[in-house]
Amino acid sequence: MAAPVFDVPEIKNEIEIPKLREGVMAHAKTFPATKPVQDFMGYPHELPEDWKERAIDKMGDLLGKYRSLKVFLDACVHCGACTDKCHYYLGTSDPKNMPVARQDLMRQVYRRYFTTAGKLFPKLVGAKDLTQDILGDWYNYYHQCSECRRCSVYCPYGIDTAEITMAGREILNHVGMGQKYSNEILGKVQKIGNNLGLPGPALEDTLEGLEEDIEADTGVAVKMPLDVKGAEVLLITPSADFFSEPHVESLIGYAKVFHAAGISWTLSTHASEAGNFGLFNGNYETMRKVAMRIRDSAIELGVKRIVVGECGHAWRVAYSFWNTLTGIGYGGDDPFSIEFQKQLDPNYPQPQHICELTNDLIKSGKIKVDPSLNDDLVVTYHDSCNVARASRMGTEPGGQFTIPRELIKSVVNNFHDMADGTIGEATFCCGGGGGILTDDLLEVRVKGALPRATALNNVVKEHKVNFMAMICAICKAQFTKVLPKYGFDMSMVGGVHQLVSKAIKLDKAE
Amino acid sequence: MGLSTVTMIYAGMFYIAALVMAIGLVYKIVDYSRTPVPLKIPTTPAPTTRSGVIFRMAKEVVVFESLFKANKWIWIFGWLFHFGLLLVLLRHLRYFTEPVWFWVDIIQPFGKYASFMMVIGMLGLLARRFLVDRVRYISTPSDYLMLVLLIAIGVTGMLMTFVVHTDIVALKMFFLGLMYFDVQPLPQDLTLLIHLAMVAFLMLIFPISKLLHAPGLFFSPTRNQVDNPREKRHAQAGWAKQVNQTK
Ligand code: HEM
Ligand code: SF4
Ligand code: SF4
């Protein structure tokens, strides 16, 4: 099955709000998950006879479990403030990609089956019976949402369409309409330990190869330890860091940082993945199972600190959810979390982001850097959505914006931010997050990247920017694939620790 | 003196409407507060303390901060409407209090003109529903009707304030009577009857309509949560608590 051909949108001077064009993305259907994949996840693989009851039951179940869903489905006043905030609407002009319209795909059904007004006067309040067509709309448009939360910044009630999308995908899974890409990955991470399905021995080989490369390159024997018991730090990083370009450059950067600072660290085969696609599918139990691998490894290896590499949604799960799901963090008062929290070194935040760690080391002089080694670059920074709007770094609100920038500015001399309204809390998603980084959705991904490409284009023209730094594995994979369609060179894309890697001085700091 | 049928109908109508609104809202609020919040999902950057959250929330309620970031037109119309509505409602307190609270007297003159703010704001919002293609696309019949209903309430009210005055003293007796379960005759001008019928209807639909945005905002986890997941284990949510403590 080849993905359909499509026109790449033209980059304009400004991000423009398009006139709506109904149905233009109705054809974009991600590949469905096959039987073995759905079996493993415990979902049906085709529409069961009683699909309608199952879907409504599941919706009722979720409404009882998540206050967010219930309040968000009730509270929207159709004010329209969010309608021009989604990169997929801006890039496709399909009205069903407006956040509120995406919510309404579910709200119309919610109103019909769960509210008095919708039961009595469906037409009046836009309530509809659940049909296969509506399920089809859910399948299409809940896979054209990257769960980036940009809409939730602007909604006067903080309605987060990501919560609706997650619930939608969960219901779809329960009626046998799973997505191939995400569910395959969830299978791999649970069976093998990482999303790429890279088995232990292959990982070991890869790391050895990298060690040789670094030594050949720098003359210093920087190690990439795996499954080392008693190491101080367990590094949890997206598996793409092990052998995708440009991700691997950042992995080399982390290794150099640990080496230069003299911190003992290790990777883990059992937990060789920071990413957690359980988030995307809205399945709490799956998300927890995937996260528990990290706690288990940390206990097994006896580490005192857990540090997370460059990955946006992984950092959301780690920062916001790990403590709840697995007790990685502080302040638990139940035996399950106390037992584990005793093991952790209370002098550090747990989990800690690699940018927090490196930035602290540079600021305190524990590692030395020479920013002039990056003088060939004019750098800008792409705030990844999950880091920007669903997590924090440091102790102050907004540390997720200042710390990566501080770090970048300490290792490069030329830095320019993209325009306000496209960075910080207003950042535009790369277009490939939230479980849609798959070739069968390439059109959605390319079009969804239009706002970011526009903002980037402006700093390229104005400041000759030639490198966009980021801290997300999905962003890196997405941009290296889609930015070339807009005429950018894919070597413009890379990690923050790729910059650190170039600037860091490996001989012992005096 | 016997009470007219109209008085009896209106008295019954207001009792029912008030009851439905109160019970409906309490039911919704209890339901919201009983539904668990299994995870930390504040939209960040978010305050790291409870008092910070109260300040964030206050900004949302008083100045519609997020809406201000989003869209200046909706913000200006929406804020005119709500602030006008608030003043008008406060002004109405003088029909329910005896003696009238002193601060109600102070805002009385502003309240009188606030109705213009309110109606202008709503006309602006209504115009957007027709004129902006994106807003037109998402509007349901009830969205238009809600605005029309509120505008009609506002306009009939303004008519009585500025054009066809009604017997305010008798009206006040009627409402005080309702409050003390001693029903008094209601003045029977057409404008007043229309105004009151629409108000009762609005109260009736409050708990089953999008007007739930008012209580909803306070229960929105993206706005009311403290951003401290690393420092404090968030694990009080009913069903998830069991799940979270097994190995
Ligand atoms: C805590 C109190 C309240 C807050 C914070 C609040 C806030 C908001 C905001 C931010 C909007 C969106 C912007 C707009 O369209 O104006 C809105 C819309 C609306 N509000 Fe409220 N509101 C509150 C109470 C009320 C009450 C008591 C009523 C009516 C009796 C009301 C009626 C409406 C209506 C009808 C709309 C939709 C306007 C439209 O169709 O565009 N609100 N509210
Ligand atoms: S969460 Fe992001 S992708 Fe989804 S509707 Fe909102 S803005 Fe669009
Ligand atoms: S901004 Fe919020 S309330 Fe307004 S239409 Fe969008 S989701 Fe609904």
C-alpha cells in the first residue's frame, strides 16, 4: 500500500489561518493493527458484533475514571478560541482538525448517550447516535492529533484535546480498531525492552561500536556501560538514540558528559527505552507496565539516580507520571514507594533530565566546554510539545524553556530564537508526535509541520540559522524526514547534546 | 385578596426552576469532585504551589487569561458580556434584600449601564458565530439560541429600566414573598412577564447545558493542579491507587 501523493504546502512569510475546506483530510487513514498485534494487547482485531455497546460502555467507563474527560466534554462553550491553534488545522485546513471540532467528534456521542439535553433534543445540541461513520471519523482524526496540548494553553477552561484523543483511541482499541504503528511498538517494548525491538546482544554490539568511534575520534576512551550493577546513574533514553541519525550524536554527548564529570553510569537492556507509547493510547495499565520496567531495572542495578535522555513524551511520562505509576520520585508514603525511594540519592531531583544534569555540571564548573567549537553553527531551539506544556525542568515554572536555552548558549556562540508565539508554551509540535510518526501518515506529518517550518524559515532568512536543536527523538526523526520536503537540509536537525558533544573538553577539568 | 393565576404560575415556575438549578448544579459538582484524577496533567508552565494555583485560577475567572492569549476579539466581547452580566446580577440583589446591602446601592448606577456592556458583548459573540467560518462550523443551534435567549433577557430588562418601567416595589414584594414562602401578587406587564419567563427557563437549563463551563472551570485538572509531581507522589485517585501499589 503506497501512501497517497500530495502537495507539500508552500511556506509563506507568516503562519496564516486558512479558510476551512471540509473533508480534505478524510482520506488519511493510518494502517490498522493486525490480529497478532491486537491479541497481544488484549484487544479485538475486528469490529465485534456488539461494537456499539462496547464503545459506549468503554466511554462510560472512562468518564467514570477520568475527571478531565468528563469536565472537558461538558464545559466547552464553542467559543472558537482554539480553532486556529492546531498545527494540523493550519497545515491542512480540514475543519475536523480544529481542536474543538476534534473534541466534538466525541462530544456529539457523549451528549447523545450521557446527557439529558442530548437524549431529549439531539438536533438542538448537536448530539448524534454512534455509527460506523463516526467511528471512522474518530479513527481518522484521532490519528491526526499529536496530543501536543497547544489547544489547552488557549482554551479558557484548559480543555486539553489530547485527553479526548487518548480516550478516543482507547475506545477504538476496544472495538478492534487499533493502530498498527503504536500497538506494534507497545508489543516490542514489552517483549524485548525497547520500541525498536533491538535485542540485548545487538545493543551491546552497537554500544561497543560507538565506544570505538568516540575513541578514534577523540583519543579518549569514553565508555557506554550496559547493565552495570552498582553504577550511580541509570540513563533511560529513547532507543532511537542507539542507532538513528542524528539521535546517536546526542547519546555520544551524554556519554562524554558522564565521562568528563566522572559520574559512573549505566544503560539497561531491560529498560532500553525511555519512550512510552502507553501515553498515546490512553491505556493506563499499559503505560504503567512499560514504566515499571524502569523501576525494576533500577532496583536490579541498585542505582541511586535516574536520568532521562532527549525524548519529549518520555520526559512527560517520567517527570509527571513516574512517581505516580512506579514510585520513582519523592514524597510517597506507602510501602511500595518508600521501599524504592530509600534507594535514591536525595541530593538530586528524581528523575532528572539530562539537560538539567549537564547544565548544572557546566555552571558549577565540573565540566568544561569551548563554545567556539560550534562556531560553524547558527543555532535555534525547537521546544518539544511534551516538554513545553506537560513537564518542567529545574525548580521554577518555565525551567523547561530556560534550562535547555542556557545549556545551548553555554556551548554555542550564535543563538537566535524563533518568533514569539511559536516557541515556549506556544510552541508548535513537529507534526509527528503522539503516535503518528509512521509513513502511512506522511501527508499528515508533512502538512502538520508547516507552522514550524514557517517559523524556522524566518530565522533562516533573518539570521542565517543553520541548525535547529531539540530534545526529542520523535522531533528528530520527524524533522529529518519532513523538513527536506520544504527545502531544508536534514543536517540542520539535531540534539542539544550533539552540540554539547562537540564543545565538551574531555581531558580532566583541573 | 386572592392571587391571580399568572402570579401562581410564575411563583410555581420560579420554585421549580430554582430547585432544578440548585439540585442539578449540586449533582454535577458532586459528580465532578467524585471522579478521580489519576494523573498529574497541569498545562505547564504551571504554579508549583497551591497559592500559585489559586492565583492562576483567579486570573482565569476574573480576566480570562487564557482567552486573552488566544483571541482578542472573543476576549473583549466575552469579557464585556460576563463583566456586564456580573454587575447586572449584583444590581438585581436589591430585589431580594431588605434593607438593600450598602454595596449594592453603590454599584447600582454602574449596574444600570452594565446591561449595555452585556448586550454589546453578546451581539459581538453572536456576530462571530455568523461571520467567522471556523466558529460557524462548530456552532450548534443551541449555541445561537443560548445567545439569543440571553440577549432577549438583557433587552427586555433594559426596556424596563429605560423605557416601560414596571412596578418595582410590587416586584420586590413578589420575590421577597417567594423567599419567605408567602407569595405576593406579581405586576402583570407583558415585558416583565417575558423577561421573568426567560430567566426561569435559563435557570432550568443551566445544569444541563454548556453553562456548566462556570463550575467546570474550577474542576479543570489542567488549570487547578499544582506542578510538583517529582516532589509529591500524586496517588490518591480511587481506582488507580490499587494499580499503583502493586509490583
Ligand atoms: C465562573 C464564572 C464564569 C466564567 C469564568 C465564565 C467564563 C466564560 C468564558 C471565558 C467564555 C468564553 C468566551 C465567551 O464566549 O464569552 C464564556 C462563554 C459563555 N458564558 Fe460564561 N463564564 C462564567 C459564568 C457564566 C454565567 C453565569 C453565564 C450565564 C448565565 C455564562 C454564559 C456564557 C455563555 C452563554 C457563553 C457563550 C458565549 C458564546 O456563545 O460565544 N457564563 N464564559
Ligand atoms: S493536542 Fe495538539 S494536535 Fe491535538 S488538537 Fe490540540 S493542538 Fe491539535
Ligand atoms: S477554546 Fe475551549 S471552550 Fe472554546 S471552543 Fe475551544 S475547547 Fe471549546
